[in-house]
Amino acid sequence: MIYVQHLLGIGHLRRIWFLACVLADNNIQVDLVTGGMPVSDLAYKNIRVHQLPPVRSRDGRFDQLVNELGEDIDEAWKDNRRDRLLELFDRIQPRMLITETFPFGRRMMRFELVPLLQAAKQSANPAIIVSSIRDILQPKSKHGRNEEVLKWLRSYYDHILIHGDQNIARLDLTFPLTEQIAGKLTYTGYITNPSSDHSDTQDGVDEVVVSGGGGAASLNLLKAAIAAKPLCDLKHHQWRILVGNNLDQGSFEQLQQAASEGIIVERNRADFPALLKRCTVSVSQAGYNTVMDILRQQTAAVLVPFAESGEVEQSLRAQQLQKRDRVVCFDEDSLTAEMLAQAIDQACNMKVENFEINMDGATNSAKWIMDRLNG
């Protein structure tokens, strides 16, 4: 049983979906419990999906939860969802419970996750409890929060799967108490989705591909890219603006209206990795899944990390890659059409030299999980 809660973008859900698909392909029964807004473009072959009443963050500050209608949730709503989750666990009776991000993040979901963990521990046949986390966390700013995470880890968790490469980013970069849980850690490598490399078209050849991920937080980047086109050395190339499905229709239409000749504005595409493979330069934020696609396709790239309300996870990831001369990046606070145009010119003149990086995270994670289940 895998619990995943995406609050703004859909990167967390996609990463776990890749892992769930590999497990299902190896005849492991996966019950995927998702609590975010429904995502229609993920195919769940041989995976049992359980949709909890959806909840999301009101905005990039991640300090207020709202339901699918944008309304604040109350204690009764929380109690109902907690009970739904516990009923699912009782019905499924999994041999392993995986919580994506928690307890390193998703603290606002502790109203249901702590009871879930207690149920898993107190079960007649206690489940193996695993935390699944990305390469880089959002560091805790409030006093005592790291100690709270450590308490939950010691009380409930048997192991922690870090979906990254320790030669690129170690957990202690963003979690200062890592040494105290060293015996629970396994670096799996980065999780990617090679099956999405196929495309039925030849779109993307020599294009500038600008992507906003699955969330609604990239609107400023997409607007800046449209304004940057006439300022670039690549102004005569076709530009393709890919808009996340969580960006509202009104904003999508505004982007279409602002696009000049030679710019295509469309919703996200399943063949995004194939577009990256054929393009001249990629422009994006620095979310986990997008960066992995860029690295796998050996694409020249400009990264403008999401950094609203003190978020540093994407910035740290982009900086680790810039140190290795693999990408061009700059802070979101510096975003202008002129700055973006300069970065795109710089990126298209870079010699892309790939470095050794473990990108077999889905396979390695699945093997680890099967070994524990068979042990």
C-alpha cells in the first residue's frame, strides 16, 4: 500500500506512479492511495487506485488546505478522510506500507498519517513501514521540526528509500539529523520513466521547449518565455510552450493570445521526453521529474527553480547540476524576458557533457521492496 499526497504540482504522484508500475510489472499487488486532485493522464495498469476526498494547497505557501472546490477544510472533513484511510488499510492489510514524503514533509497531513502508522504498527501482522522521499527535501525552518521528524522515524519506520544518487545530493544536505538514522537509509538512484520516450510525431525538432510541469506555479516563467523569443539567438526557431493541466483555462488562453508567430501553446503532452530529445534547448523549473527527463535525454537546459515562500528544494537541485556545468540556472526573483533570453543563448552554446548518475531508481526500489517482501 502506497500513500501519496500531492498538494500543488503532480511531481510526487508521477514519481510514485513510475515505481508502482514497475512493481505491478513484477507481479506485486499495489494499492495506490492518492489524496490530491485527480489526474486523468496517468494509466494505472494492474494497480488498484483509491482516491481519497481530494485536498490541495491553496497556494505556494503550503499553509492552508482546501478541498476540490477551493473551500477551507474543517475538523469534520479531516475526521471523515482519516476514517476513510483507516478503513482502506484495514481492508487491504498490506505487508508493506509506504508513505511518500512523510514524515520529512506533508506535516499538514499528520491528522490522518499518524493514525495510519499507529494502525500499521498495531496490526495483528504489522506491516513493514517505509518512507519514500526524493533526492532533496525542503529544509525545516521552525525550531524542533527536525526532531519531530526523527521522533516519527524512530517510532514507526523500518526504512527510508531516498530516490536519488548520493554522489549528486546526500540527505544531510537538507536533513541535519541524517547521521542518527543512517542505518535506515538506502539510496535507490533517481526514478525515471523511460517508457515515455516514444512519440508518434516528429514534433520538437530544433525547437525551444518551454515546460511548466504539472502545477500552476509556472505562469510567470511561461509568460517570460513568450516575451523572450524575439530577444534570443534562437528567435527564428519554433518555440513550444507546454502548460500544466492544473493551470486554469483563462490563463491558458491568455498565453495563447500572447504568443506571436512561431510559438505553439498547448497543454502538457505524454511524449514530453521525446520532445526534449529532439529540441535545441529546454526551459523549465527544476522539479524532480522534469530534471530527470532532461538528464536522460541529454538536453541543453535552462532551469528557473520554483522558489515561492522560501521553497529551496528546486534551487538546490539546480545548483548541484550547475556546479557540474550541466545546466544554466538563475533565481526566479531575477526572472525577466531579457534574463531568460541571455540564459537560453548561453545554454544553446554549451557543450552538454553528461556525468555518471544512477537513474535506475524505479528498478532498484522495486528490487529492494521485493527482497523485503520475500525475506
